[in-house]
Amino acid sequence: MKEILRRVFASNRPRPALAGVRGFAHLSDWSGPAAPKPGLGGGLRFGLSTGGGDDGDPSRFSRARGGGATYHRSVLLEEATHYLEPAPGKLFLDGTLGGGGHSEALLRLGAKVIGLDQDPAALSFARARLDQYRDNFGAIQGNFSEFGEILETVGIRGLDGILLDLGVSSHQLDEAERGFSFAKDGPLDMRMNPDAEVTAAELVNTCDEAELARIFYHYGEEKASRRVARAIVQRRGRKPFSTTSDLASLVATVLRGRGKSHPATRVFQALRIAVNDELRSLEEALAEVPRWLRPGGRLVIISFHSLEDRIVKSFLRRCSAAEIDRPEWPEPKANPERYFKVLIQKGLAPAPEEISDNPRARSARLRVAERLPTAVSKVDQEA
């Protein structure tokens, strides 16, 4: 069991592929000033209050639509563009390039964009779509958790904004052979990076009952996780699972009478997260953000389920608090990890018009934070 999970972790981080990034060395011409170094310690001098900022009223946005919707409908497109504030001379990272809709909106306004995606099909589509912006755009295959290493390899020193759209693309969901959805029968795959080693079928057919239940409960928040896991283990003893419809049908027999969504929705979400190690990737990417954003740079994240949003909220809360306190301390202390000012106190949801036009947007939440000036340690102040 541990060996399978180790392989999931390892296969979603194809480090040797970074050698190909050196072909983009010309992007170092875009580097500009370096971002501040985080983690300098106490005695911070920020002078900016947490909170405040824009109230995120969705009525202020006119529901822009990105091109290339046949591949993927970009969610909260105008809102994300608004908060990133693209302009000529600014450099952005689109860590989840997908069909390139968000990147195109930034490029139209004169910004430069480096796009990452682990799916070669998405990269091929986005490169063709954004070919007219080739002088301001670079697309690189890689997991967004690796973005720091990738930027170092191409010689980038700092960014004016980072966008992470954490959803699965419409193209991936609609392409039966990718195995993400039970709406169309296909192989039980679910790998965002087709070169990754472990598929959903392998997890379903080899994980023991306790581990399957853990995956369904923690990654899918499925309350009946033990019943589903038990049924899967009993059935696979007769015939292994190989297709999405086969698994979805089994889950539906266990979880009858569910609400509007298909009974297998949470189970499929859990398997997709496990196969692609999504939550760990998000945590690793967030840890790199303070190092790469320049003062005033914006972090915009679009999440699609509570697990992702919880991680993002916790990170922003920890890195925007002016002080931290513990019961054993006589008084609060300045927060040495205060890197951000949160611009939207509550996650911004799509407007009803967007949800009506694109039902897959209904669970999306957008959060925004702005990088504060460089932390100054007491040693630096005394120098």
C-alpha cells in the first residue's frame, strides 16, 4: 500500500523533464527586479493593514468570455483578470494553463505570461491558440508545484502575479479516454499527466479496504466511505474494475437515493485527487509563492471544492495575520510569515449568469491576496 502511494507521489513529479525547460532560456530576458526573500524573521515593518480592499461584488463584472471555449470554459475570467491587474511590462505565471483562456486575457492587455501545465494536450492547444502572442508567452510542461524550480531554470527572478485555476478542464472531463467522468464510459484513468505511473484503476483494484475508505473520506468527504470501499473490494475479487461506468454503477448500487448529483461524484473526486496528488501539489506551490511575488504582486486562486479552498484560506490567514499568539506566550508576537494583504475577505463566487451559462462553474471560489513589502529583520534594521 505504501509503495503505491509512494509511486503516486513520485510519478506526478517528473524531475528529469525539467531539462527540456532550458530551451526556454530566452525567458530570462523577462526577469526584471528580483522578488523579496521571505523568512527574514521578527521585527517586520509592513505598514499595511490586513483585510480591506475590494469587496468582490460580482455585479461589477460584465461576464467576459474567453475564446477557445470548445476546449475549456475559463471560470471567473473577468474577475481574475481584474484582480491580477495586467499591464505592459508585467510578468505573470499561469500555473494551470489549461486551454489558455486566463492567459489570453492577460496577454491581450500587454502582459507577459509563463504558462505551466502537466497535460501535453493542453499545452499543444494553448500554444496554438496563443501563437499571436508568442513574443510575450512561454508554455512549459510541468506540475505547478514545481514552478519555483522551473522559474529558476529559465532565469526568472520575480513575478507580478500568479494565477492558479485548480479545476479540471472541460476538455479533460469530456474526453472519455481520460477517464475523469462517469458521464461517458472510458478507461478508469484520471491522470492529468498521462506520463504519471499510477491510474485510478490501479488504486481501486489494489488498495486495501481501509486505504480506499480513507481516500474516499478524506479526499471526497464521502460519509459512506467504508460501505463503498467494502463493496469495491468484494466486487473486484470476482472481476477487476477497468472502466468509469463499471465503477460508477457499483457505487450507485451502494449509495442509492442521493440528491441531484450522481452517487459516485464524491468517489470520483477522491480518486482524481489521489491519483494526481492534488492537495500536496497545492501546498507545495503555496509555500513557494512568497518567494516569487514582488511587492504589490497579486496571487489569485480559483478552487472548486472545499478541500482546496480550506488549504488556501488557511495559508492566507496564516500569512496575512499581523500577530501570532500562543497560550504559553505572555503576549502576542509579530508574525514572521506575514507576506500578504487579503483583498477579498470571502471567496468570490461566479455570478448567476455565469453559472447558468456554464454549470460547471457553480462550485468555484476566487481568492485574492497582495504581496506586502519585503520583511525586514532586526539585524537588517540595525545594519
